[in-house]
Amino acid sequence: MTIITVASQKGGVWKTSTAVALAHGLANAGAPGGGSPLGATLLCDLDPQGHAAISLGQDPEPGIFDFFVTGAPLTNLIRSTRRDGLYLLPGNSRTKTAETVLRHESSLAELTAKLKSLVEPYAFAVLDTAATGLLQEMAIAALGPQDVLIIPAQLEALGLDGVAGVMQMVRRLGKPGRIIILPTGYDSRIKEHETNFISLHQAYPGLITHAVPRRAAVAEAAGYGRTVWETNARGIKDVTGIYAHVLNLIGDFNLEALTCQK
């Protein structure tokens, strides 16, 4: 199985949009076992905002809290997303409580082992993380040689600081199999975006992928509980084309399967 952690130490950089797009893209591309929970794709919402569930048209729930703190069985916590091959372990505001409890009761090694036991049955696990905290650290520490760290980076100064913070953590915890820095919300009319895109390439050569363009359709789709693969809104193909490219960096998929599922 492959773990894909989406992390930045800056909010508002399209972490959840990226995590949801990649998770649904993996399911659309026919990840092994896509017709059943075992071998399919699991999206884990480790952010207390619970936006992964909302982006899929579902309600946030304390799934992360119940798994890590109360020990509830996963069969009671994993939710179908009504999308073939895509399952969700939701989170909500109680995720923050879980982090406080775990910080005092569990070591990072114990948490990492428990996370791996959670995702092990699935072909792919996509971990959506908060901007800071123990659960983000756990999601990065869990990455092995076959896994991928995606760092979304909005092309403003504070967005680049978010990348630097994650890279510091990576150096402390040990390098995962692959790091992909994904510029997001790119607007070619903004000089700062072009300048910072060049700066990223200079600071992290070989790690930068194509930039996801700024399109209102991304937020609109999430507001309706749809992923970027489920809308034909204007400009969305510019976005899905970049996410398809990122998926092809993760694995060898049938990109023709990444079509609108509306």
C-alpha cells in the first residue's frame, strides 16, 4: 500500500482540495480492489475543521477521535463516500481534543504504528493534515520509502514559509520516499506568483511540479460537496489536468479514466 500525506505549515494553501482531488482521482483511476473497502482508497481527515467530509457532501464526524482515543472498531467509523473505491475516515472539532490527549498518553512511534495499522488494508491512503500539530507530525513520520509527501504551496511569501516548515520537519524525521511540492492557486497576472514560483525551483530543485491555477470552480465544487472530477465548470480542466499529472508521478495510472464523474 502507499501513503500520500498532504501537509503544509500554512493554512489556506489548498491542502484539503488537493487531498480530496488526489483521493478521488486514485479511485477513478481504478486502484486495485476499487469495488470493495479492502484494496481501495482511504481518505483520512486529520484536520479538526472536518473539511474533507464537507467537500464530499458529508457531515464531519469524530472518527479520528474515536479511533485514536476511544479505540472504537474501524468498521463503525469508516464511511462510504458513495463513490466507487473511495472511503473516508472523517474528523471534526474533537480531532483537536484527540491531539491533546495523545500528546500526553502516546509516543510518536506508537501513534505512527497505529496509523499504519489503520491504513494497511487499503491500496492507497491519503492523509489530509492540519497546518501544525502532533497529527501532522505523525502523518509525515508514517511515510516509508514507497510513500509520497505532497506539500501544497500558495505562491505568496507566507505560503513559501509553510513549505519551509514542513521541510524542516522532514529533515528531523527522515526523508520519505518522494516529496512533491505542488504550487497552488497560481495566477499568471500576479508578478509575485511568477517570482515565487522561480524561488521555489531554486530552493527545492527537482521537487516542484506544475502549478494548479486559481479557478473559482474549485471552491464552488467543494461548496456543493463535489470533487474537481465531478464538475464541468469553466476552467476546471486546467485544474484536473495538473492533478492528473501529480497522480501520474505517484503511480502508473490510466489517466483516461480520470474523467468527469458528474
